[in-house]
Amino acid sequence: MNDLLIGIIKNSALLIIDMQRDFCSGGALPVPGCDDIVPIINEYIELFQGRKVIASRDWHPPNHISFKSRGGPWPPHCIQGTKGAEFHPNLKLPRDTIVISKAYLPDKEAYSAFDGTELHYVLSKLGIRRLFVTGVATEYCVKETVIDALKLGYEVVVLEDAIRGISLKGSEEAITEMLMNGAVLASIKEVKVFDV
């Protein structure tokens, strides 16, 4: 038995960040290793059976401010209604998954799943206090979502075996920042479901 176990308890939810086609292999803005974590995220989804699963997605208009055509840093990606904006085809999202769309306004960037969305309201209504976070990219949307969640008073467990970043250095720095702000790191062998 592990020395340290983190409990998936009744007020826990799984938050999957931006596991969309454009961020995986063959996409417009691929994150290295994105495809590799899909089976691991599916394992977490299994653990969360009967509990809430939330999936955020970039939902950009074609003229989004983050795109290079408007002076932003990124190529066009995750444009509303396109194949690239779809969730990874092998991701086994439950039918009752709550989908949170972000960065949907042309003139506003939003890395965090809390930025300009109803996520905090939804979690509050559901009585969720502990968030287990997976997805991409570690140094952008994962980090910003985790930092916002911590500021809002949630307990946050970053599932380190189910996140991927654009660069190793950026990922390491992001993980350090999340830890310094109060997040906890865990992997699949360190989480346990408690029926309470």
C-alpha cells in the first residue's frame, strides 16, 4: 500500500483541459505527448464513474485575438465547429460530461477554464470542492486553470501522469508555480476512490 493516498470523495470532480484534436498529433498546434495521455485520462474517467467529469475546450472564433493573423502567438486552432475543435476521438467522455467552452470571444484571450465561463458557478451548484486536473498544455491552460481554482478556494490535485506541456522547461516551471500556490501532485497509483 502507498504511504500517501489522495481520496476521490463525494465532492470531487475530474477536470479535463482542452483534449482537442488540434492539440494532438496532426493538429494545428500539437502538444508533444498529447495522444499518449488519452489512455491514462480514460483510466481516471473510469475511477470517476458516478461522479462529475468536466471537459474544457478552446472554442475560438475564426478571427480570435490569439491568432498570428491578429498579432497573437498562435496559428489558428480549435475554431468553433471545426474538426480541430472536437475532443480527441479516443477520449471516452461520459454522456453526462459537462463541457465548458472558453476563449470564444474574438477580442479576449482565456487560458483558464474559469475565465469568462460558468465553471465556478457550475462547481458551486454541484458542491464540488476538490478538483483533479488533467490535460494540455501544462504551462498554459492547465496552469492558469489550476491557479484560478486555487484562488477560488478549491483543493486541486494535478494528475502529473495525465498532463503534457509544450516544453520540458516550461512544464517544470509551471508545475513548480502550481505547487507553490497550493496544488498537490499525484498519479494514478496515488488516488483512491472512497465511498463517502
